[in-house]
Amino acid sequence: MNIDLSIHTGLARKILTGFIRSEITRAGFSRALVGLSGGLDSAVSCVLAAEALGPGNVLAVRLPYRTSSPDSLEDATIVAEQLGVPLETIEITGMVEPLLERDSKIPNVRKGNILARARMIVLYDQSEVWKGLVVGTSNKTEILLGYTTLWGDMAAAINPLGDLYKTQLRQLARALEVPPSVLNKPPSADLWVGQTDEAEMGLRYDEVDKLLYLLVDQRCTPEDCVEAGFDRAYVEKVMLRVRRNHFKRLMPPIAKLSNRTVGYDFLYPRDWGT
Amino acid sequence: MFGGKILNMRINLALIQIATKLGDVEANLEKHLGFVQQAKSEKVDLIVFPELSLTGYVLQDMVPAVAHRPVDDDPVFRPLLKASRDLDIVVGFVDEDARHRFYIGSAYLSGGQVVHVHHKLYLPTYALFDEGRFFTRGDAVRAFDTRFGRLGMLICEDFWHASPPYLLWLDGADLLLLASASPGRGLNEHDRLESARWVEGVNQAYANLFTSFVAHSNRVGYEDGMNFWGGATVFDPGGDLIAHGPYFEEAMVSAVVDLGHLRRVRARLPLLRDERTSLVQAELARIQAK
């Protein structure tokens, strides 16, 4: 089976900038903001938003914690300067330390979630100040694997990247001329020193993207995937992750009591009336 | 040496690729009338708007709120019917019948009259589509006479089934007017989305198989995360592309439909003459009796 995740980056760029422009303006806004980490995903979101709305209408926000990699901070600055978007830096250390200090043995995962949610609070607050909407940075691989913090880095008004696998996003980033230092660094949530996505998940993006493409996009059975050369245990591990994390992809279920309930039979698209 | 009497009818056709305001019929009507005005100044004979052009596509529970009747005392159809005194107009709308069933409709307006209304026959209710939940399916496929000759209209999923265009062909339609709100999908290494490649391939095949003109009007814009890709096309009876609109952009896409071309192609390629409807009918009867 041919597994080719190549995308026409010009076409992706056209659709995604149109999407950002349409969805921001019909919601009554002309501006957007992006939490710029120095990594690939937020750089791509920022480039697309700047192209869609004009660089003067996109605020890049750096949200460092005391352990954040200085290289990442520097890379975020390079991206913002290259695009000509205004850059704001709001350190979250002072916000989160009192909470972290309550438990000296706090594990990395809890700590990481707190940092991600603190960043969400700052971004949404800045969204009010800037009078713009938060553009998301979650990609399809993360969303499917649930490698994301609920109400943290997932929180956004719109998400232009959520239907691109990480390897496809890298192709797009290259075409958008994202700086080489951003393109070439190992993907990391940078929630603690030395963290990398691939080490934490025990998965390699180039491999798992192909498997997800078979399972999700091509609707293959696990047997099809094994036949295509994937290890059965690996296929099962990934499928389990996708299933177990499905809750992160949905709004919380509302217990139905009445004859008409939001989410079941009160059905309107988000762009209702616009 | 020459083919004898030549039908010299030429239609200045305009296919409109618009982004609609979802559920805001008045705003969409205004946009329609603007395009009609522009078309009139450019001497267009027939202007074709895409599927659900007056309402937008992902209507869900908005369906009853945006429904209209294609009659003269309807506030939306009155100005459209008036405008149709200058040029023929095809619009997409939600049609509500007397017993409050809702259809995805295309209305052909000409000379201040409603000439024909087609109700979408096939309502996709799978994958990203949910039409069967909100709409009633139409139960007739008919060609109809216009000042340009006999035409047929279909809406999106209708022409993913081979039988509706086939029936319109046999019913006398020489120009098929196809209207879509086709969501863009299938990004890969090609410079066109898969959805665009599929639709264009199908339209070209119908032009070839039915030695007829096939015009396709498709909307643009976004609804939530869905994009609509535009790319209106006109294929001539030889299967050649004679007009192609831009992808993703609002546009009025013009084409001259030279009906004389039908005669030249059919003289060379008499597929219509040789079509064996009795054979089809007999075999269908046998298959259905199984």
C-alpha cells in the first residue's frame, strides 16, 4: 500500500488563509493572536494568520516559564520579526509558582498541564485586550493521539492546522519559509527541560502519521495496517490512544432531559447567521 | 460538403460562484440582484447560481426559518421574478411545500414566471453530509422547455447517480445545468482538491456520453471549517472544456453555449440516436423483479 502524505502546500496555504480570514471576520473581528512558542506549529499558525489578516493585525505572544528553553524564546522572536507582527512577552512563572509550590513532588505531567492552562488564561485575557481571536496550533497527530492539554493548548477560537499531520505541517512550514532553526529542532512542548514529544509518547511522527493516515483517512482495519508492514502491538497501542483520548475532542456531554437539548437536537453551525 | 441547416442559437451563459451568508436570505438576495445587474449589463442570457445560493449550505435547524415559496407574492422571489424579465435566472433555495415539507430546490425563472422547479433527488447523509436529516427528497426528474430549447437541472449529489442526467438526456435536455455546494476535501500532492477532480471528471464524462452541454455552478466561501471550491465549468458536447472559473474565489464565469455544436457532434457521434431505451426498460424490469 502506498502511503504518501505529500501535500500541495500552495493549495493548503490558499485554503487555510481563506479560512482564517473568513472565520475571524464573520465573527466580527479583524485581528488574531497566537501563542508563539518557538516551535513549528505555532510558527505556521502565526505565518498563516499574518498572511490572512495582515501582519499588523496579528499579535504574537511569548509565554515563557522560568525553565523554558532560551533558544525557543529566541526562535519565537525571529519568527515574529520575520513576519513583522507585534510581539508581546508575558512570563507565566509568577502566576504558576504558588500553585506548583503546594506540592513539592508534583509530577511533570501535572506541571505541564498547569503551564499549558496558565498560557491559555493569559492568551484569552490578551484576546480581550487586543480585540482579536485566538488562533489554535494543534495538529491532526496531536489531536488524534490526545497529546495535548484539555482546556490548555487546545483552547482556541479557530484551528487552521487540525487536519494536517505533523509531517504534512513540516512540508507546509518549509514552503512558508519558517526559519531553519524552527524547522529543524525536535518537536517539544517545552514543558520541562529536555522534553521531546517523540520521547514522551514513545512514537515517531514519521511512522505514526502514516499509521494514522491508514486508520483514519483510509479507514483501514488493523489487519490492513499489519499487512502494510506495521507491528500489531504498535497498531493496537496507537488505536487505544486514539480511543482513550476521544473525550478531548468533544464538548462535555450534556445529560438530556428536555425535548430540545444543545448538542442533540438544537443544531446550528458556529457560523449561524454570518 | 456542409452539414445543411445550422441552428444558430447562442446562449450567453454566466455561472456565479458566490460565498453566502449562512441563514441570511436577505443579504444573499441582495448579492444575487447585484450579480444579475452585472450580468444584464454584460448581455448575459442565462445566469446560474449554485445550490442553496439564497441560504447557505449547513443550515441544520435553520431550514424552516429560511424556506420560501417560488411565487410572485414571496418577498424573496418577487424581485428575482421581476429581474427575470431581462434574463433567465436559476437560483438555489429551500422550498417549503403546502404541507410543510422542505426541499433543496433550484428554480428556473424567465420572463417574470417560474418555468421549472427541481427538488434535489438524492440527499447525501453520510460522512460530512447530513441532508436527509433536514430535507425531503424530490421525486421527479424532468427536462423543461425554455426560450433556448429544452434544459435540465440537477443538484450536486443528483449527478453522482448516473440515472438523473441519463433521464434528462432522454427527456430532451441538451444543456444540463448542475448546481452544487461541494465541500472541498482530499488535499494531496495535486494542485486541485480530490473533490474538484472527481466532479470535473464526472461532468466531462456526461458531456461526452450524452453529447450535450454540461454547465456546473459551485459555490465558494467557508462554513465553519468547511471550504467550498468554486471552479465552475462548462463542457461542450464533444467533452471539451469551454469555461473554467477560479478556485475558491467569487466570480462570474462566462461562456458562450453554441447550440449549433450539438448538431455537428451528434452527426459525427450518434449516441443519442442509438440509445436503446427499451432494452434499458426491459433489463431494469427484470432486475427489479429479482
